[in-house]
Amino acid sequence: MRIAIDCRSVFPGMGGIGHHTESLVRAMAKADGRHQYTLLFTARRNEGRLVGSDRFQELAFEAGMIDPVWEQVQLPSVLSENEIELYHSPCFALPVVKTTKWRVATVHDVVFRTHPELVAPGLRDYLDRWTEHSLEAADAVITVSEFSKSEIVQAYGTPADRVHVIPNGVDERFRKRYSKHTEWELRQKLGLPGRFVLYVGSLEPKKNISRLLQAFAMVQRGAHAEGLRLVLAGGRGGKEYDVEAEIERAGIGKHVMVIGYLSDAEIPVLMRAAALFVYPSLYEGFGLPPLEAMACGTPVVVSDSSSLPEVVGDAALIVPAEDIGRLAEVMERGLFDKAVRKSLVRKGIGRVLPFTWARAAQRTLDLYETVAEGGA
């Protein structure tokens, strides 16, 4: 087959969907030696080739990651001109005009339909409109968790047998051991404290950061928390959120560091250096950072919302998403109870073992071939 994959989400400063797409494509290049691929990028990506194989053609366009004009007007012609047989959009939207034999869409979550208050209005309307179309037009739909599958089925009435769950993987760089010197270099570069609680993700309302700040303020006042800091790493999210104002409101300005977006090489080192990783999100279709922190051997706390309990199993401490006092208590256990910390590290390392991009790529490839054979 000639397969095209939309990679417009892959660019410097990309978010979770971009990392998903990049990791999946690289793993598929290793898993598949038969098919021909065309990867469609935005011109914002100015790095070298994603895949160094003659079977992978890379094309760049003056288009945004979210660009309905390009998706609906230019994309069908691109697919036709390149004789694409199967088109896969890992970012929700399929074109109305069908110029390929088969189409696959990945819908990571439907927060824009079930919790519209957590998404910026323009993005919410775009995602809702084109997701509804894609769920009807796709020959097969991929999602990343059983939670997201149930949300898709309930919100849009999509038949359950058309939605295939293929979980995300944990990149091998999170499973590596890093030298003390590498950690020291990162600590020096960022000015990291000796002991810190870490959050990695976008800075936006749905991540529940305001409650994390209030809970950390309670922990920081404890007898054992001298010198403890909270480090927030990640770019600004799709909906406006003034994290600096929330930090001041919590009264912990000198105890919190906002360090912004880090490189792929720096994040595992940062996670391994942290005393505790906390991810109290209000809504996740999957929630990859907790697994990545587990792979680094760092104890993890997550909220009980959406897909997170499904993803972490019994390998993390789980707390009600809106209970600030309980979050503070659980963070203290994760920080100061040696037996709990030891158990979390052991369980976490085991939990991440099945979550590999190689497995996700093979299951995606199997689905492509099933679709082409008239199944799915």
C-alpha cells in the first residue's frame, strides 16, 4: 500500500499529539518493511528527516497543525497526486472529499464535547465539528484508552466495534539510566533545588494546576518540607491560564519554579531527579507523563479522573481530583514514607513494561492491513 500520515503536529515546541505521532512513525519504520509512506509536515518543522528510509517520503506545506482550509481544500489533491491508498490522521480531522480507498482517524479524547469549559472556544468548535465528521467517514477509528473509547461511543453514538484501542508507548529514553554528571549539568542549567516535586505538561486549566499549587502550599508548611520546591515544566496550553497569578494567590511564589518547555533529552533527566511526580489533571484521554516518570524510577501521584486510573493501575497513588487536602496528604506520603516510595518505584517500573511504541506501531500496522482487506 501507499500510506500517508498527517505529521503536521510534529514541530519544535510540539504537544502531546506531536510526540505521539513522531514516536509512532519512527516505530512503524522499524516494524514495517513492505509499504510506502508519505509523511505530511507543516513548514514550521525545520529539522532533518524524521525517518531515514527510502520508503518514507516527506512533504512540507504552508499549513498549520489546525488548518481546516488546508485539510479540506489542498489535502485531497495532495493525496490524489501522490496516489495514496490509505490516509491516517492522528489528529482528529479527515477531509470531506475522499480521494483514497481507505481512511483511519485517531481521536485521542473528546474533552471538547464532554467538558467544553476546559477548551478554548475556537479550538473546541473546530475539534467537535471535524471529529464528528471523521467518526462517520473513517473506515476505522483509533483511540488510546478504554476510557476514551467509552467517551467517543457515548458522546457521538459511534459503534463500539469501529473504535480500536491502541495505547501510547513510553519512549526508550525514559528507561535509560543517566549519570550523576548529566543530572548535575541539568541542575546547574535550570537552577534546580536539591529536592523537588515535579509536574510536566501543558499549563492550562484542565491540568488542575491551581489545586496542585494550593496542595503544595499545605505540604510546604510541614515540618519535613524545608527546602522543598515545586517545579512546573511545560508550555502554555490551548486555553488561557495565568499560572504566575495562581502561584501568587497560593502564597508560595518563592517555592515554585516555572521552567517552561524542555527538550526531549532533558525531560527524562528532570523526571529522574525529582523526588515525586504529580499529575492531578481533570481530564486525560491517556496521560503519558505519569508512565514516563514511572519508567524513570520516580514515585507518582495522579488524580482519579478520566483515563488516569486505567493507565497507572496500582503503581501510583491516586487522589480525588478536586480534594486539595487529600492531595496534600498523598503528596506527603509519596515524599516522606520510605516504604510507600519503595513500593511505588518497584510497581511503576513493572507497570510501564507493556507500553512500548513498537507494540503500538505493530497494532496500528495490523489495523491498516485489516482495513485494506475489508475488515475493521
